[in-house]
Amino acid sequence: MKPIQVGLLGMGVVGSGTFNVLRRNQEEIKRRAGRGIEITMVADLDVARAQSQVGEGVQVVSDARAIIANPDIDIVIELIGGYGIAKTLVLEAIAAGKHVVTANKALLAVHGTEIFAAASAKGVMVAFEAAVAGGIPIIKALREGLTANSIQWIAGIINGTTNFILSEMRDKGIDFAVALKQAQALGYAEADPTFDIEGVDAAHKATLMSAIAFGIPVQFDKAYVEGITQLGAADIKYAEQLGYRIKLLGITKRTPAGIELRVHPSLVPTKRLIANVEGAMNAVMVQGDAVGTTLYYGKGAGSEPTASAVIADLVDITRLHTADPLNRVPHLAFQPNAMSDLHVLPMSDVVTSYYLRLRVADQAGVLAKVTGLLAEAGISIDAVLQREADEVVSDAANTSVPQTDVIILTHDCVEAKMNAALVQMQALSTVLEPITRIRKEELA
Ligand code: HSE
């Protein structure tokens, strides 16, 4: 049978990996897919560089539309990224009847509803395994492997850059800014690392997993997003003393009130496997009612790990493209006419537990006042850690005031209640600095 013909948009790190792995493993891939899969056209602004990578047998063009217009191309791989031209080209490829494979989490998390609707109307597939956790086949696991389950929650380390930074902060006792510089020097963090360190990249991925897990539309705008820029080395150290590691988690959870969708630093018990995922690695925990807890671990970025996911999608499409569109695996795991209208909860309605660090004057009654406010708010304390007074500074009256850190772990409470209690605690004259609040997940 004639090979499936693929056009590749964007010959960057992942594009090169895809081309190389497909060429290197072509015989085995053909035996699996049932027919050959060939990249016959590549679009890249740097035509000469791309041509030197792919050799003379592949047509390289600078205009991506030349690929979309070619009737021989069956599948378009979009590896341009972002919501701009990538969105236009994906929609044009769909309109031209091409199947699309993309690693573009930002595009799908924000415009997925429009893109999947266009694909369904045209009877083509949009596959995006590479968009979440790089080489880990988490989309396949959620959409197919766990299809028997009512998924209860997902918690993932789904951004390698921030996990690398947090690992460095813990290992070396360094602050965020120093660890970020190291990550940039080693090539883990982009020159503009905003999407990674502010949690946006993780939130794009969590949004996609949430949609597939619960059969809801992609709703990035409803995600709560908090990055790691405010984390201090002291909190990582105190968390360790209490038996926890701090990880940037993407969490989505089914609750009686609605769906939680949030990305923020979280304390995770050190004894959990996921707490021990270090460096730039990714891991995703999924809790299903039948299967219990499952854990998926691997490289979340990089040339060939991400290519592994892109090519898995090419093989899926090769196997399924002649199937009746209604009998294919739905884009978001649930049939488009059977989506749920479960709403995504605002962060103020989320129930979780907390780590609090208060810099206080080390005077009689301070701890009693703080814990009294928590008690009045109905927030139950799980553990308290008080350091020895470690600093003496002068107050307004020039009296020497010893200071100390008080660390409090709480039991579960609704976020709105904690927000109100924090305002009251912060107003105490003996609380000397802004209170640090980090959420805690037991992941039991
Ligand atoms: N920048 C991402 C990360 C990889 O650091 O994990 C691509 O999503």
C-alpha cells in the first residue's frame, strides 16, 4: 500500500527528532502501522538549514500553505507553537481535509473547542499526545487505557523546567532566582521562561487532561494558575523537616460541587513516589475508581521523547483514517454529544490543606493569637513547628525584638475561609512579614 504522506510544519527541536526517529525506525513503524509513514514535505522559514537536515528526497518550503494545498499530503504535523499563525494553519489544514498532529498545548487549551468542532465537522482527527508531558503516553492512558474508570483526580508534575528549578533549590539550598539562572545556563529554561515559571504551561496541560478525564470542554480561562516565583529556600527546608517536598502540581479533581482545575506549588509527602521525581522529569498520578492510583513517569520535553509521542499519533491516524469517523476514539475521550456541563470551581471554593509560614515577634501570646484566629475560623491545625528565635532587630521604639518563623500545617478547609483567616492574621502587629501560604496535597 502507498505510504501515508506527512507534511511537517516547523523543523525545530521536536521536528528534527520526529524526522530522525521516523527514518531510523521506519521498518518497525511500518510493521506496526500496516503501511509506511513518510514525511515528504517540510515547511520552515530557514529552508537551507531544514533541507540540510532532511536531505534531497524531501521537499522543503518556506510557505506552510504549500503543504496544506498539496492533495497528496494526508497528515499535517504542527510544531510551530503559540496561538497565532499556528491556529490559522491548523484550521486551514482541517478545512483542507487533513488530519492534524500537534504538540501545541497552548493552542488546544485556549482554542480547543473551536478546533475540535471544526475537525469533527470535517471528519478528520486532531491528535495531541505530545502536548501533555512530552514522551509520556498520558493522553492515550486517560482516553483509552483508563476508559472503564470514573476518574476522580489527576495530579501531575507536568513542567520540567520548574521541577528542575525546585530540585536545585532543595539540593543546593539556593533561592529561586539563582536556580532559574542555572536552569537557563543549562538550557532547561527558555530565555523568556514566563510560561514555565508562572505555571501557565502546566495549566495548559492540566486543562487538556481535565477535559479528557471528565468529559468537559477545554476551559483554560477557568484554571487557577500560580507559579513558583515566590517560593523561598526556607519554605523548601521547613517542608522537608515536616516530611514534605514542594512540587509545582497541575491538579484536576472531581468533587460533588464541581471540577477543580488548578496549578500551584504544593507540599507533597516525601514518601509518595511523585515527590521523588527530580530534575526535568515529569510524572502524572491518576486516580480512577476501578483501577485505584496509577503513576506515569518520563521525559516531558526534548527532541526524541516528544517525537515519540508525535509518531505514536501518526501511527494511530494511519490505522484509523479509513474508519468511520463516528467509530474513532473521540478527541476528548467522550462523544461530542455526550459532554458534561460540570462547572469548574473558582479557587475560593476549592478544599485543600495548607502550609503557613509566619515571621513573628517572639513574644508571649503570639502563637496563641494566631492559632486562636484559625480556631475562630473553624480551621483545624495538623502540626506546628516553631524555630528558635534567630534574629534580633529593633522595633519602632528601638527595643530589641527577637523574631522567629512559625510554621503551621492545617487540615482541609475551603480556600475562602483560609483567605479570610490570612487577612486577620496578617493584621496582627506581631506578624512582621507577608505570610507565606502553600497548599498541601496528601495524594493518598
Ligand atoms: N517547557 C516545558 C517544560 C516543555 O519545561 O516542561 C514543553 O511543554
